[in-house]
Amino acid sequence: RPPPAPLPAPKPPRPPPAQRGGGHRGLKMPDRPGESHEMGAALASLTGLGPKTDGPLAVSYPSPMTVLSYPLFAANVRILCDKDSWRSRGSSSIATTFVSMQSTYRSEGFPGVYRGGQLFLLHQGCRDLLKVIAERGFKFVEDREARRSGGGGSAGSGKGAGKSKNRGEEGELVVSVSGRRWRLATKYLIDAICYPLLLASTRTIILHGAAGSPLEHFRAWREQEGTLSLFSGLAASLLSTALEEFMDLVLEWCIDYCSQGSHVEVADKILLRASGSSVVSIFTSPVNYIGVIQRCQSHFNGMLAPEPLPDLVRSLPWRASMHQFLMFGGIMALNVRLIQWKIQLQNEDDE
């Protein structure tokens, strides 16, 4: 008689959902590779606080918060740049912003609250479109160079692996340092190219009641003050963007460094990042204020008269910035403390 067939090996026990995929207790981790990215995209599209795509030319997810927050941006522009209220610039605060929105709504309705919004959205759309085109161009060139070098785009294969772009151990695209530098330079170049649209949208906010369309105003500014006048405040705007990106990188590094060895959930990290971004924006907001004011400085009627940079810096709302720092800093400290207590309770339950 032939020997009996061996019994199948027993299957390993299936881990509980809390431990599957390396997750922590109380947090269900995704069971398939693309689920975490989809969850991040959904969170970002709803709140604007989700993880961003890597790379300087990454396009942020469309968020309704852009439309909802535009009245606040327009109100701040009126407080900083309106010819009738520039003297109260130093006393700007959150209450002053809402009073400005209420006054604009009573006198002009929703069209006044969202004045210049169409140009602002046009600026965002043109900038994102150019970023997508540039990113595809970089990928096309780098893939062609990888095929010529014989790397084939795979990690560790051929001579071209690790030169321009390859794939890591899990198949993700890896961009070289030189590629990131070129992308970063292209990003700021795109911001500079689209800057006249941002300038036009900002000036449209304060030119209420002026005769003519925004296109006619744009032509008049270029003909009478020159093409360079359309880039007024560009240096401050780019400096503000660079400072925000640098501070975000530092904040993200601090969160990752402080969470080493601790089971910090993804939702808690997003909460800390949101709180930290609010605190960081207070330090970068003065540079942003300077850029906004310089956009509105012109010799045309209804615009702010040019003023020296030291006088402009002294007129900024420093007291309101200090109050916001105390408020948002306290909120961030409270969130950090609550997360510490949560981790401590989880460790005691595990023991």
C-alpha cells in the first residue's frame, strides 16, 4: 500500500486587526497597499490637513476649504491695503477681520465678500497645471535617461541605478538630489510666472467701485508703470513660501523624532502637524504681509502709495501676532500633553 499523503501544514494564526500590518492597538491599519494613500487623499480633500504628495512640484488635493477661507483672505487684504483703513493696520486682529467681512457683506453682499475670487482660482489652476506639465516632463526625461543607461528603472540593476530616478525595494519612485533641486527651482519659476494673476486678484479686492474690468486695469498697470510693476512684492512672496516649507520640514522632523519609540497614531500626528502649522504660520506671516502690501502699492487712484520698507515693517500688526502665538501655542501644548497621557494609558493597559 502506498504511504498516506502527508497532512497539510497548519496555517499560522491570523493576527487581530489591531496588530495586522504593524499597527497599534486601537488603530485599524489598512490591509491593502493603496488603502493608506486613499485614506490620506480622502482626508486631505475634506480638511486640507492630510498628507501631501512628495516632491516640490506636487499638486495639493482640491479642498473646499479654499473657497470657504477666501473671505478671510480678502478681509485681511482690505485691512492691510485698503486706502481708508491702512492706519488701523497695526491693530489688526481676528475680531477686526470678522468686522471687515460683516461690513463688506452689508454693503456689497456675497459678490463683495468674494471679490477677486475668480482671479485667485485662475491663479491656482494655472499654477497647478504648469506643475503637472513640468513634473511629467521631468519624469519623461529621467525615464529616458534610465533606459539609455541600462538601469531600466529598477533598483540595483545596471549602471544607471541610483543616478537619476529608480525604484526602491517596494517599487516606489526615488528621485535623486539633483532632480529635487531642479524641481524646486522649477516650482519657484512657476510661482513667478503666475504671480501677475495673484497681484491682479489682490488689487481687485481693494478696487471696489472702480470703473473698468480687471483686464483693463491689468493693461493700464502694464502700460503706465511697466511690466516690472506686475511683479511688485514677488521677492517677499517667494521668501514667505520658502520659509513656510522650511518650517514645515523642521516641524515634521521634530514630530517624527519625538515619536520614535512611542506608538503615536496617524490621527494624532495629523493633529500635531495642524497645531504646529498654525504656530509656524505666525512666524512667517509678517513676510507674507509685506508681500501683500507691496502688491497693492501703486500710483493709481484707490491704491496704496509706495512707502519705505522700514516704515512698512513697523506698521505690521505685531501685537495681534503675539496674541495669536499665545493662543495657538497653548492649543498645541494642550494637544501634546493629551497625546502624552493617551500613550501613557495605552502603555499601562499593555502591561
